[in-house]
Amino acid sequence: MLKGEKSADHCFLYDADFYQQQNIDLITGRHVEAIDKDAHTVTLDDGSTHSFDALVFATGGVVKRLPLPGAELPGIHVVRTLDDSAQLGKALTPGAKIVVIGGGFIGLETAATARQKECDVTVLEGAPRILGRSIPEIVAAAVSRLHEENGIKIVLNARIKGFDGTDKVTGILFEDGSVMPADAVVIGIGIAPGISLAQSAGVDCGDGILVDEFGETNVPDIYATGDCACGHNPRYNTAIRLESWQNADMQARTVARSICGKPEAYAPVPWLWSDQFDWTLQTAGLPHRAEQIVTRGRYEDGAQIFFCLQDGALIGVAGFGKGSAIAKDVRMAQMMMERGVNPDPAALADESIPLRKIMKDG
């Protein structure tokens, strides 16, 4: 959408007639006002009431904003909806000064797209490095290198005071009194789980709507899935909330099985990807928890794999490379984790030993 290569019609999962063919009543343009968990009813903002045998919260996330002076000025964007992308896309013109606040996946993907549209791009990150919540520092350094080689300026430990401008944003105000000019600003600091409706219905929530390994909440017949759900993962014996396309797809299947009386525990090795310029970053497992990193390949050759270990066990992997260069290796490492294989770190670092052989030997 931002590049102008696809329209909104290209972004829908299904055509409108799909729902009718599948006997699904699709209601759009309405908001849920109340849920009565005892009566098993949902009331919409038009006053209509709908009964349910099972209810699924798939309320996703609420985009985070910055409560700073000037934050409501025109020209300050978020990237969450089709309309958001359409409006921001109009600002991505050659030479435009685009400032992206946030060095996570959304911020970096947006920055890369803006740079490909020949904009002058700066990324502001309040932390000492980018991607601090999701990947080890050595992997983040490789991502930073790619962005800087493509002409993006990355400012770390940024301390923003507010936004300059009258009729529209014209710059970023910093705590030290300096001003950075901007034709458009993108707030890309992540999302918060959409839990307010669930809370009002008496559903237990924390960092998301709390569900068990079958997707069910503390309230019988009420489930949650996707970005809004914080689910117990038996593999790691902890509750994890995952913001990824793969999780939204697979966890939904788990919930559907539970509703249909065929429960199957959801215990994934998490996986996600991010396309930035012509490179792809893929991760599996929990790489941010690594105590030891074993590297295979070189950035200069267009493919690097980072094996992440904790107490000698393989707990995560990250791959960064051109196109699909790292896809097979990341998948192989994911399979090792799924099967409980803990390979020898020396073997992981030895590029002459195929990962398939390492997995077989393990």
C-alpha cells in the first residue's frame, strides 16, 4: 500500500461473496457496546442483540501514540489501517523529509519503504539500540547496517519533547532544545492489546486477554486469538503474547478446534518475518532470551544466521539475508527446537556441516 503497488482490494483475505458462500453473517461498520457473559449475548451500537454459544475475541491491537505537545497536528501518521497507509503514502514523495519514531518492525519497515520512494528518512529510537524487544543486539546491528547503507539516518537515545508546527507538523522538538525538520512524521512505537471490551465482560486480562493452551479464557465459552491474546504455551511453560501473522493464523485454528469439541494444545515455536529493502529478517523461538549467539555466514555475502542458546539449549534463531537466502536455515533451526534437538555450538558455526545433518545427529 505504501509503495503504491497494491490497492486496498488486494489486501483482503477473502472476496465479499466468500462469507455468504460459507454461511457466515458478516457485520461491518458496527461496534460492540456490551457483552453479557451470563445471558450469552452481544449488544451492538445500533441496539441489536446477538446470542452466542461461543464468543471469540479477535480484537487485535490498539496503536500506541505519543502524548506530547503537537501530537494531533496534521502530517503525523500511524501505520495500522488501510486508510493510514493510504494517507501516509501520499506524503512519501521524492525528497520529502520523513521522520519515523520507533525502531521496531513497523518503524523500520516504514522507513525502508519511504527510502525506496526516495524520501530523506530519519529513524528516532528512544532506546540505546533498535529492535530491543525482539532480537539480540548482534542481529539488530546487522539490520542497522542495512538501513544506514541505504541512506537512512538512525538516531538512538532520542529524547523527544513535542512536535513543531501550526497548520501541520514541520519538525520534531527535542528536550535539548534542538529541532529536526520534518514534512511528515510516522509514529511506529507498537501496539497495546485490545482488551477493554474483554475486561468489561469480566474476562481476566494482563498483557492481553489471558487464555489457556486451548484458547479459552476464564469465562466458559469465551475465547481469544491473535495479537490481543496472551496464551499459555506448554512448550515454554509460560504465557506469551505474540504479534505476528503466523500466530494469528495458527492460534485461530486452535480456537476453532476447541469450539468444535476437538481441542488440541497450542504450543508453537514462534516464527515471524520482516521484509526491509530487498532483505528478509526471520526469527523463530525466543531469540531475545539468548545468553550465547553462534553465527553462521556473513553479512557481506548476503546471508547470516544467528543461533541463540541458553544453558546450552537452542532457544531461538534469527536469519538476515537477501531475498529468501536464509529461509531454509531458519526453518531447519525451528524444526530442531520443535524436536528438542540441542546441537553442538561448534557444529552450528561450521558452515561445512549441513544443518540437516546436525539435526539428524542430534
